Amino acid sequence: MSALLGFDGARRRSRWPVVIACVLLLVTVFGPLWPTSPSATDLDHMREGPSWAHPFGTDDTGRCVLARLINGARSTIGTSLVGVALAAAIGIALGALAGMRRGVVDRIVLQAIEVFVCFPTLLLLLAIGACFGSSPMAVVAAFAATMWPSFARSVRGELLSLREREFVATARDLGVRGFALFRGHLWPSLRGQAAVVAAFCMAHAIVAESTLSFLGIGPGVQAGSWGSVLAQGKADAHLWVWHLWVFPGALIAGSVWCCHALADRFRWREV
């Protein structure tokens, strides 16, 4: 039993999720600096497997799959990250307002949460993709609209517990009120839980954005999202062009695993 607990603790303290997340962020930010153009075609090397010149192989027009995946990170990771960040800002603000003010404000925020929770993320994204086409801001807005309730409920629930703690009562007795109380005394105890929610939402957003691109709608189709590369691999599966679906699928699955591992790490540090 002790060995199992030691293994579980070592897994949660592993730095690999942090390293992978940093690499993904660097690729997202500096991807356009990659020397190989994702749109450069080479008709003499179509559907070739991995090689020194093209480590992830080429597609049906001779484009480098590695360059396409690096370029597509800006759509898959970038869109998801912006959407989750906006959802976190809205959800944390409303959750903090509801947890600290209570009364009418609390009831209004709870009613808003119940309304927005009724919208399934994927169905809303499909509707937005059909209406607005390849608008990244529409997808970001959809992520924010469907994910902020997760942050709001988490922050509000934690605040209802923290506001009764002795250190909060002492701070109030010393005259600390409002935003100063939240920033200096409550937020340090809340940010770990907010990070856990953000990691899970990021994993959900990556899957949702990749699904949209795989189905041929949304902003990722034009930007070469990982989902669109995976869809091309599905179309060419009968030709046994394995690298067109293995590498994008591995990136999507690896990114989702990384987000879940980070959430586990944040939860472990919080405890």
C-alpha cells in the first residue's frame, strides 16, 4: 500500500505535464517562425511517410504535416486558451460577487448559472459554426458562455466556506472589506481550485475545437487545425496513410492528457 501511495505521489509531482504545457504554449506563440511553410506543396512527395526532410510525413498535396500541425496549434490551443481565460475572468468575478454579497446578487448569479448550464457546449458550437462560419471570436464567445458557470460555481462554493473561517473574521474586524478582502485573504485560497477548473475546461475546449474542425466547420478549417488534419487522415485511411491520423490524434490526446495531469497536480498541491 505504501508503495502504491508513493507511486501516486510521484506521478502527481511529475514535471512532465508542466514541460509539455510549456512546449505547447511556445509552439502556439512562435509557430509562425517555423522555417517550413504549412502551405508549401511538393507534388513529387505526396503522402510520403516520416523522413528526415518531413519528420511527420506529407499530405495529399505534398505539404509538410509537421508544419501544418505547428501552424494549427494557434487555432486549436490558441482559441481554446483565449476562450477559457475569458470564461475564467467572467466566472471568477461573478462567483466572487455572489459569494461575498449574497442576497439578491447571489440569487441572480445562481439563476444565470442555471440558464447557461442548459446549453450543451458542442451543440452551441455547431450552431455558431453554421451561423458565423470561420469566426474565431464566435467560438471564443461560445467557450466563455458555456464554461464560466463552472468557475462561478466553484468560486462561490469555496467562498461560502471560507467566509466563515476565523482568519476572514479577523480581517473584517481589522477593517478589511470588499475587493481588498478578496484579493489579500480569499483569493490565495481560491486560486488552486480555479486552476483545477481551468485545466479541465481547457481539455474540454481542445476536444470541442478539434471536433468542429474535424466536421469541417469553425475557424480551424481555414487555419489548419489539428482536427482538420485528422479529418484528412480519415479521408485517406483507405490508402494506409497512417501518419495523417496518428500524429494529429496523438497531439489532441496528449494535450488533453496534459490538461488532466495538470489539474491533478494543482489539486494535489492545493491539498
